Amino acid sequence: MNLGWGQKCLVFLVCVAFISTSFILLVVQNNMKADTLLVPSILPWLLQNHTNKECQINNTDGICLYGSALNSLGEKVLCSGPMEQLNCNNSIRSIMMTPCNGRLGNVMMAYGTMYYFHYKMGFNGILDEWQTLNMNRVFKDTYVIKSGKLKEGWTDFVGDGVVRNDVYGDHFYTPLFEDPDKYMYNKLLGIGVYPTPFYLFQEIWPELKKEFQFQDVILESARAAREESTQPARGQYEGKEFIYVAVHHRREDYIGHSKLQDFFSNDDIQVEFIEDCMNKYRIKFDSETIKTIFLLLSGGDEKWIRTNFENHPDVAFPGTFAPIEDEQMPGRDMAIFSLCQHVIRTYGTYSIWGGFWSGGTVMSPYTGRLLIDEHILFMLNKDNPDWLMVDINPLLEKYLTPDSPTAPPQGPPKTGVYQEPSFA
């Protein structure tokens, strides 16, 4: 059959349209299986054809971390990015979150956990309002994981927990490390309420430290408190170079802790432990040209600290110097850790952060019974001998009677042979 010129043109256009449509559908299908568009320069108009755009999780930078839309075929696809430029496909990076509602040190652990998996594996994360408030009181708003909000009433997103807790309450992310692909996309991941994986923070501390940039007012107060409080001590050792050691003794809420009754039941145990550590630093550093000065941070009991240590000529009590707003003082004291070279601590994860900030030797009490955070210290010591565990069993045996409220001391295991506890 002979076709006229007009009919030939019509057939040609139909063929071109068929081939173009097939090609477009093939590209769309591939894009729906990938993280990013394969040919964004070819199909910008197709992106604009997405309808019913919604954002189920967004952050305060205006970025939609998890959204959805309908493509030109009426199929639901997943989206992320700025709302006006949503990148829609079927693979959205999973998002981590935690209901942690603790104080500064707890919030820093929650943030540090999410940042570890963001830095190492590319996961996203969001902070809730309380966590954001605590971060913003202390640190500059330069950290990468921001406040986020889940759309009210949204239930499509399936949450997955990736935490396994050992018998001491430590958080291990074994499922995530064993099968990361299972959790990498399209999930909301709970990382636990009070995560304490300092063994992970130790791997990335230089990078994590950059996330925790103290506000100027906090650093200025910390520097002033160190200089003003140590002036009398420094005046007795003129002409010497000074090494600053932060001492943190948490008594306010730990004094009634059931697992620490032996340690806190006798003031002599607490005082002798701290004085023993102070003497260790004096022996190691003091010379004709160098003098250690100890900055005692009360951890909630300034009167007790002063009463028991003000007789030492080389101590200072920075707590009452250069004060700022009450809600910023925990951050100010943590900044003081960063202005010291070494640390003496008793119990509490707040002062473990202080040890990270100092970057030097950290001395902690140890019984071998893995009380409170002793197991954390043992993991840190395994990879860094500067985290020293000081055996306090001789002090317990010296001052406590056989009817002590805790079991008899068993002595510490050998340093460096820590075995991950079995899971509860």
C-alpha cells in the first residue's frame, strides 16, 4: 500500500513517540531502584511531574529525610531532599533516632552514636526537641545531625531496633555490623534510650570532637574560671610550667546508688582514692621546672570537695568562678576538662567525656566487679593504656567491715583481656 507524504510523517512520529516512551519508562524503572537519578539531565521535567508530595520526616534545615510522592504512572515512590527539589526513587537512607531524655552527657552519647553511623556508613539521624535544646545550650550550631520531626499520625514507616544490650546495660550494635545492607534503606532505626558506646567514639574522636564546638561564652567562662581559681596555687610555684589535672567526683545522685554503697559509705575511701591519684601525677610530672595543679569539679557537692581537699596547696575549685547561666554550667565544666591535660574521675559517663576532652591520662577506680561504668573503662583501656584503672580493693578491705552492703571484692581481671559479656 502506497502511503502519502502526510501519512508517512504520521507513522514516523508514532514510531518516535513509541520508542521515546519505552526509553523513558526504562529510565524511570532504573531510577526507582537506585539511590540517585541515573540521568538527571534527561528527565528534569519528569521529576516535576511527581504529585501528592508529602514529607514524613524533616529536619530544621528544611531537608526532607523521608518523603513520598506519586510518579507519572501513579505509583508511590520515596523521596528525600529539599521539598522544592525532591529526589524521588525507592531507596532512602535509613534514619536513626532515640528517645534519650537525659542530661548533657547522655545527649552527647546519643548524638555521638548517630554521628558514628552517619560518618562510617552514611545513615541519617534526627534529634528531638529536648536533645536539640541541650546541644544548643552548649555547642555551636555547626553539628551535622539536626532536629527532626515525624509527621503526626504517620505509621507507614516500619521501625527497627539494631541494639543488643549486655547484662551491664552496654549497647552493642552487632546486628547492624553483621548485616548492614538489611538496615541501610527505608527504615527508622532505634539506637536505644541511653547508648554508651564509648568504644565506638574512641575510633572517631578527632571527627566527633569537631561536632562538639563549645560556644564562645562557655569557652571564655571556662578559661576565666581556670585562670582565676588557680591563681593562688600558681602564685606559690612562680617560674614553673603548669600541668592541669581535672578532678571530677560525682556525689550528688550516685551517693545513694545501690551498686556503689561500699565506695560511698566511707568518706576516707573516696578521699584516699583521689589523693592517691593526685600523688601519682605529682610523682610523674613534678620537677624543678614543672608543677601539677588540680582543678576539682564538684559533680554536685561543692562543700564536700572543699572540706576534704582545701588543705592541699596545689588545688583549685573553679566551680564558683566566672559563672554563666545555670543551664550552661554543665557545658562550662566540660569545657574546663578540655583545658586540662589529664583527669581523675570516680563514676559517671559525664566524666568519661571529660577524659576524652583532656586527651591525656585518665585515672578511674576499679574493683573488678564491673560496677556502673567500670566495664566501659575496661573496653577503653583495652585500646588505650592511658585510661588507667586504679585498684581500690585495698581501700575497701581497709575501711569496710565484712557486713558491707555489697559482695566482697574479687579483685580486677588482668588489664587488656576484656571479653565482651554475654547478652542478657
